[in-house]
Amino acid sequence: MYVGVFDMKERLVQMQKLLKEKRRLLEMFEEDISRIERDIEQLETQLSNIERVSV
């Protein structure tokens, strides 16, 4: 019985660590996505300005 409880506690600790790692990865992805969206907006603005000047 005690071995089973220990295994469950160890699994709980492992799952908590995994969740923390996954949340950090999600945060990093969201930051990357925000940067990419911002870069796209800047490029679209630059392109739009160039097209106005060319016309």
C-alpha cells in the first residue's frame, strides 16, 4: 500500500513539473506569435507606403 501511495505522489510531482514546462512553452509560443504579428504589420505598412510613393 505504501509503495502505491509513493508512486502516486511521485507521479503527481512529475505531472506538476510537466504542466509547468508546458505552460512556459505556451507562453514562449504566444510571445513569438505576437512578435511575428507585429513584424507582419510593420512590413505591410512599409509595403503600403512604398506602393503609395510608387503610384
